[in-house]
Amino acid sequence: MRFTTARLCGGQALMAISADLLDIDIDHAAEVLEKEGCVIKEKDEMILVFEWEGKEVTLYPQGKVMYLPQTDRAQCISDATKLLEKVK
């Protein structure tokens, strides 16, 4: 997958933005992540917020993934790739 990244929250968070147009089913993603032990903090049709590997992660249906805290762009892209492959 190809991504661009954006720094958010005063540089404490990074968002991986998929170059491909995705349509992630948030309900399905929540089910997959809960089975893996992730704690879902918020979920509606446009956003899924959960805890994963010590980070707060926000997943959007378009394939955007924000990690807080995160400052390493390469790690952000690697984590987003793994996550999106799990929930597609």
C-alpha cells in the first residue's frame, strides 16, 4: 500500500492516508479488533477509536489511520498497512 502522512496534534500524532480509495466497514473492523483484544473507545459510521499497542488509534472508512502518540513516519505507515490488511 502507498501512503502519505500528516502530523497532527502539535506533532504528537501522525495520520497515514492511503493513496488508494478504500471503503472500510467500521462495524466489521470493530469486530475483528475486539477479537484481537483491542478496547473500542468510540464507534459510529464514520470513525472507530480504539487502543492498540499502547496507542490510541482512529480509523476512518476512507482508509485514514491516526496514531497518538506517534512521531515515526515509517512506523506509522507500517502499522497502518498491518491494520488495514486485517480489517479489509
